[in-house]
Amino acid sequence: MMFWYGHDVSGWGWFGMSVGMVLFWALIITALALVFRAANRPHEHTHTPAAPTPEQILGERFARGEIDEEEYWRRLNALHAGPLT
């Protein structure tokens, strides 16, 4: 029979198919890993942290020594008393 191997894949064809299959599966696995990682990543920019309350700001100023204890209590009482009308 002439040209018996003429329609089959030669040695280089098997090599090319093997490399192509490895690259194909590597691409699929990498894509799945990236999608899984992106889906499980904590959402960092979905919300902003809450602004400090006036009491927290006053406490921080007292802790840093910017105001003394008398000033701290006076301002804290003014905050709790509400707006002056």
C-alpha cells in the first residue's frame, strides 16, 4: 500500500498537539484561578470608613495634650448639651 502513513499525524504533529493541549489546559486553569481569586477577594473600596465623632476627636485632642482636662470636660458638656439657641 502506497502512502500508508500519508493521512496520519506524523511525529511532529503529535508533538505539536501535545504542546497545544498542555497550553490549552494551562490557559483554562489559569483563567479559573484568576476568576476564583477575584471573586473571593475582599472588596476594599465598597465603603469608606466612618468619620470620627466629635467625642472621639475631642478625646484624641485630650490624649495628645492639646487641651487640658478642664477644657476637655467643658467641651464635652457643651457637645452633650446640644446647640445653643
